[in-house]
Amino acid sequence: MAGRQPRSVWEDPGTRYNAEAPNVQKEKRRGKILRVGVWIMAFGAFPLAVLLGFVSIGLIQGMNAEKPAQLGSFDTNGSAGKPAATRALIDWLTADPSPLPNGKLISWDGFEVKEPPAPVDDTEKPVSYHFELHRFTLERNDSLYSASVQVVVDGAGVSVMGTPTLLPILDAPATASSPWFGLGTATPSEAVQSAVEEWASAFTGGDPTALRRVTRDQDASSTYVPLVGIETLQSAKITTASYKVVPAADGKTKDDKTRMIVQVTLELWWDGQTPTEEELLGPKPPTAQKITYDLLVLQANTDAAYVVAWGEPGTGPDLKPEANAIAGVDTRNLEPGEGSQTPDPSESPDPNDTPAPEGTPAP
């Protein structure tokens, strides 16, 4: 009789399943990790992949999208009714008798479009035309008026509706303590006044090289363009002065007394305008033309102040040294000298006055 096989330990009646055994706990942890991984793959990776796909598509479309075209002045100011409105206003203004005697057209100020309402139902025919209301500014004896012209536009067709309106404009003055925001007033020194006068003389003298030297720009390739054709500089007056400001330690600002902004008015006469002494002593002496600039002055707190930049009124706080310098510009047509002077027609040679050949006896 064959012998019985030995029992497995699991067949031993005294052996029981031990859920707290280390190997059983290890298998449980491994199974839990696997289940979490499967859940993430099913419910996390797929939405993430979809999201990344949409982001990629958006980036590609953004790169391929055309940049918006830049608008020109005609795109914003042009209209089909503008010529008709302007002509109608001029005809109305110059009529006899005139609705505004001695009136002058100062400006076209824009237009407003009045679109027709949308049809309320399918039985109502849509309106094919729209209105344009063009606005103008007129002047008469130093008084200002607003005039408006209504125009109907239907495709290529344009017609003026009625006559212009005329409304007075209140021409009330406004005041400001300074031409610049956030800056206090300062008193320019004699050195600053001298620097301004030196700049004004060079700026109205027509010599680019002299103007560059005034700014102390050491780059010989820089060009500074002066006014050409000024016969007489009568004066250069500082009307307003302020220091530029810099950040302070307390977070506020403080005056930088080495840099001063000044507003200057030049009084000058162009070629052929300078009055004679007799005219100046007459009952109605002529007055010089006035031009205003903002200037930036460096070393303003020393005796060596000098002008480094200039611009339109109100731009003083934004001026920077050498801002007026232009590189690579031929200024020979601006240089003073005989080559730049306009010849006097009275001194033109007579075409019949031909010099005789050498050796020809004099008559």
C-alpha cells in the first residue's frame, strides 16, 4: 500500500487565514496602488490630454491669425457724405445775402452716423439708407459757431437734407498755473537765461554746426536742424520754469536742481519783415512774430548751464538730452554762406553780353 503524501501546511486543520500577516498587508498595499493608478489613467490622463490638445490648437490658431490692419486717417475720417456736406456748407456760407456775414470755415470736426431701425417683422421692408450728420466750426468777428449738415446716403447716392444749423460756441477762457502737471515753479538764474539766449541765437541762425556746439553734443555725425530764413531775433524770453523731479527716499519726488525745464517765447522777424526805424516809431509799429518752445537745460544750478533739447509746448518733462539729434543727414543746403543765398534776379548776367575771345581788339 502506497504511502500517503505529506500534507500542505494549508491543509492543516489548525491553519487559518491571517489578514494581519506582513505579506498579506504588502499585497493589499500593492493592489491599492494599482487601483489608484488605473483610476488616474481613466479619469485624469484623458481629460488632461484633451485640455492640452485644446491649448495647442489655440496656440497654433493664435500664431496663424492675421494681425489687425492698421487704420489710416481715411478709415476713421472718410465718408461718402463729407464732400457733399462741405460743399453745401460753403455754398450756404457764401450766399448773397450771407447767413453769416464775414463768416469763415475754420474746420471740419467729424461726423455721426444714424443707422435706420431694424424691421420689426418679416413684412416690413428694411430701410436702405442712413443719415450722416457732419459738424463744422465757423468764425465771424472773433466769435465761434458750430454748424451741422445732415446728409442722406443710399449706396453711392448722396443728398443734403435741408440747410445747415448755426449754434454759437461759448468761447470762455481757461487758466492753468503751469504748462506741465506735477511740477512746481522755479526761478531761472542768469546763467540759464544766457544759455537760452545762446541757444536761440544758434537755433535761428541757420547753422546746424553752431546749433550742435551749443548742445555740447560731442558726436560730429549728429545733426541739429535750425530755423533757416530768420533775419532778426528780437528776444528770447523765459515765461515759465520748473525743475525736473526724481524719486526721493520717502517714496515721493524731489526737485533735481541740475536739470531745469523752461518755456521760452522767441520774438523774431523773417527775411524781409524787419521793420525800419521809421516804421517802429510810427503810429502803428509792427510787432514781431512769436514762437514758443519747451527747453531742457542741464547744469542749471551752475554758471555753465546749457540747452540740450527742445520741443513743443507741454513736452518739457519728456525731453531728453540729444533728443533733437539726427544722424546721417546732409545739411549742406542749410549751411550759411554764399552757396545758400538766393541770387538776385537783377544781378543776372545779360545773355547778349558775351566776352570777346582773347586777342580781339577792344572797340
